[in-house]
Amino acid sequence: MRDGADYAAHLVDDVLAWWMSHGPDAEHGGVLTCWSNDGARLVSHDKYTWSQGRWAWLTARVAQAARAGVLAVDPEPYAEQAERTARFVRDRALCADRTTAYVTTRAGEPFEPVPGRGLATSVFADLFAALGFAGVEHVRPGEGWGELSLEVLRAAAERIASGEFRSDPYPVPPGYGSFGLPMILVGVGEQVYRATADTEAAAIVRAAAADIGARFVRGDDVVEMPGPGGVDDPSLLARHRTPGHVLEALWFLRHARDLLGEARLADDAELAAIARRALALGWDEERGGLFRYVDAAGGAPAGERDGEAYTELVVATWDTKLWWPHAEALYTTRLLASATGDPALAAWAERVESYTFATFPDGSGREWTQIRDRSGAPDARTVALPVKDPFHIARALLMLVELDPPAGLPVTAPASEHA
């Protein structure tokens, strides 16, 4: 298996090298992410706040890691990218009520993604803005970024609690729950807490983790969208599962364990059991890799179809092999195998790594072809936002390096992780 030095080389020499030469917008700030799947063409200059916030966080974390001796790169270009991107989001996309415009022009003029339906259409985009602001607090402390991250987190959590939210590009049909909402509150809330040490952020994390345990976890199964019909809801949406989401959420919970106290989801054995089920349920035994969506019993999603946009997305793209579930699985399997000594998870870590590196990377000096069909061939379809986003890949690689730092580096773990 690859070690920390291998992951560091791929992160620095390939993924970050490509993005730092292709992404930053030197004229207007922020990052250009509307690249074709193969990275050959910039198809639009539009800037989705979802990706801008994530780039601000990612480049801030790379700067932190470099300053701590985890990565052998100059931290300042990354810190500058983080600050410039956060300023772009704050000055161009952030609204007075602490929502964010979903998308802007290259110069930063917000526009309605669907004319007549408003600018702020995604609480996920809002929370990624909060994540970016939290990251920048670590590299530009004392300039108000942490406080701003908390304001945006608080407003988003309140909207989710009241049901007064929108969630493009994954609209939640009436009557259904959405695992993605408490999941992202745990992940972003934990990072806001690391940036601010504010007890309100910690309380948001605890409440979201409790919600996950109460509404979405059934034994070692995690329900993506519990339906109005309860446990036996026959709809396809209620029956479908999202293995990549589950695996990502598990490391969110593991990183937040100091905030969760004696909660069930702070227990490594519990997390490991959930991981094993998600991997077994989601793995394509015929061709390898993780399916995007599966049925609760495995295989193609089944159940009653209702014509909802989300239902049709699940049906149309269930067997795609996407970059982000595999990036998340790389890290979660290694993390939980290391924490528990579980030989089954260690075997899964090898299996996931073998498939991922045989399938996704584009070669020296390049990133990944992120969207692939069931066989692993490139797939030109848009499966969420029309972007090529480095967030999941680079974040996972960085955390893998931190799990196994290359020899000879005077490592001091960044304060925002592994608390």
C-alpha cells in the first residue's frame, strides 16, 4: 500500500500543481472550476460559491500543513489564495442574512441560477462559505474570519432546524429527511469550532450528531432520505443509500469525537461497523469501485418512483463511479483501520486504494478524471454542479499524509484536525 510520502507526492506534484496553475483567478480573485471532466477545457467562467468556499478552506489547510512541516511546499501562496478567495465570497456572494448567492459571474456579480427563483438557493453553499472562512482564520488570524464563519454557520443551522432552507443541486422533496444536512453541520461545525473555540459551534455539532443517530442510523445502516412512510416506506428515495456520504460522515464524526462526549457515534467500534456495511453494500463486485447510489438491499435502487428530480437523478446515475466517494473511502478506511485494528477495514483500505489509483488519476502533473461510468471509462455527464472541484481529492490526500507523515519532516499536527 502507499505510504504518506506517496500520498504527499501525488498531492503536491499532481493535484495541487495542476490546480495552482489552472484554477486561481489572478484578476478577480477566487478560483475557476468550470473545467471539463478531463481538465482540457475551461467551459465557463461562472463561479459557484459551493466551490469557492471549499477552495478557500483547502488552500488554507495546505498552508497550515506546510507551516506545520507536513507538506514540503511554500505556505504563503496557498495562504494568499485562501484569503483572496474568502474575500471574493465575503464581498461578492455573502448576503446580509448570511445566506450566499449560489453563483456569480467571473467578476463576482451574483445572478439567479434559475431566473425568478432567487440568488440564494443552497444551504450547502452557505455552509461551504462558512467552512472557507473558518479555514482562513487559521492563516490570517485576528481579521474576523472566525466570527464570520460562526455567523454563517448559525444562520444555516437555524434555517435547517426551521425547514426554511433550499438545497440545490439536491432539492429535498416534501416529507423526506436528508442525511446530508446534519452531516454537513457536523463537518463544518467541527471546523468552525476549531477556528473559534466557540461553544455555540460545538453545540451545533452535538445536536447534528444526535439527529443523525436518532433519525438516520438504523443498526449499522444509514438511511439517506427517510420517507414519510416510515421504516417500510416503499419509495425509491426512501430505499436508496449513498455509501460515499456515509463514509465521509464517519470521519466527520471521528474528528468531532471530543465534542460528542459519550454519544453512540463517538465510539470507534460503532463507526467501524457502519463503515463495513457501507462498503459491502456499495461495492461493485463485478467491476470494482463504489456505486454512487444503491438500494437498501444492494444493487440498483428499487422502489416506487414519484417523478421528483432527485429520484430521477438516483435512477440515471446510480452506477457511476465518482471521484468523491473513492477519495472519502481512501481516508475513512485507513483512519478507522488504524484506530480499531480491524483486519476487515484494513483489507477494504487496500481494495479501495487499488481500484482508486488504477481508475481515477490522470498522470504526472495532472489531477483526476472525476466522473466515470460503471466500467471506469470517462463519462462527460454533469452529476451535480457543472464543475471540476479538487476539494474531496486534495482533502483526503492531505489527511492521509497527516495519518502517516513522511519521514524526516518535523511534523506538528495542524490545530484544525485530529483534535
